[in-house]
Amino acid sequence: MLKIQRAVIFDMDGVITDSEPLYAEAMDIVLSKHGIALAPEDYRAVIGSSTAFTWQYVIDRFNLGGGIQEWIRVYDEAVAEILSAKTTASEGLHWLLDCSVSM
């Protein structure tokens, strides 16, 4: 007999919380200390990409010195601070979780 399983998969940024604007804010904080501001087309070029791809793009675009790991470390610190202060659940998340528990 076939047993039916139910599951919820959270596979994309924005399902649990809309963090993409917060990632952009962290990038702005890190880069502003170096007099750099990303243009909308820069954000469009990297949105949804990995952190490594994003920072390699920024390093190449602005001819930044230093290694990628150092940029990522500073960025990760900014992200952690912003996420801990500003993260809110996406609308409907609590309802979805309550439903999945009662299944």
C-alpha cells in the first residue's frame, strides 16, 4: 500500500523572510565605508547569486583590493547584525507552519 507523505520545502530566499533587501543593505554598509555605491544595474547583475559570485563581481567591477574571503567576512558580519535586528516572518508563514504541524 502506498503511504502518502506531506512536506513543506523552503527552498528560496523570501519564503521565510524577505531578506534580499537586507542583504543589499549589508552590501551598502560594507561598500559605503570605501566610498562605493552600487547602482541598480549592479544589484540586478547579482540578485539571487551566491555570496562568492556577488563579491567577485563587486571586486572586479570596482577593482577592489584584498581577497574575496576578507570581503565576505566583513559582509557576513554586517548581514548577521542586520538579520538579527530587522528580520520579520513573511506573511502567512506562521499559518503555514501551524498547518504543517497539524497534518
